[in-house]
Amino acid sequence: MQTLNAINNVTEENLKRASHATIASLLNLTFLPIIGFFWLIYLVNKTQRNTIDHYHTVFGIKLNLFAAAALGIVSALMIFFGGFDSVWTWVYLISYFTLVHTTFIIIAVWAMVRSWSGQKLRE
């Protein structure tokens, strides 16, 4: 009986790079913004198309770009609806971080678990 990795031609090196990509994505969303994104850009140049590591690296880049766009939209809304001195600023920030940003982090964790098993998010 063949394993899933043998069927999909996934090597240990592919799994390692896919794991690194998802960790970089998660770090960019949590503790090391910008540094994690540069790590993703570095990793995408080391992968080959149609491999599991390339898939997870590109997915991490897209996820982090969507997160940056969402943060930009929330910042624009804060400025538009009263600036940073408004009491509504805290409503926007807390709502954003508890609903939107947490969703991005959960997706990144889900991608990390899937990368450890050599799978894409949708199969």
C-alpha cells in the first residue's frame, strides 16, 4: 500500500519547504509582520511550479496580501469615520482583530496543518 506522499510525488524537501512557507505566513500575521512576508517572497523563488511547496507559498502570499488589504480598509474607515481620536476607533479595531484578523490566522493554521500532511487546502 502506497502512502499519500508517494502517490503525489511529494518529497521530504517539498514538505519541509511547504511547512516553512506556512510558518512564514503565520508569523507575518502574528509576531513578525513584514519579515514573514519577505521570507515568503524568498521561499517562492526556491520552489517549482505544480509542487506542494509552491502551492503553500503562493497561498501564504495571497492570504497575507488579503490581510494587508483588509487592514488598509479598516484604517481608511477609521480615518473616514472620525479619525484616530474618535471613540469608534476602538470599535473598529476590536471588531477587526476579533473577527477578520482572527479568521486570517485560523486559515493560516489550517494551511500549516495541511502542509504537514502534504495536502492542499481543497482536495
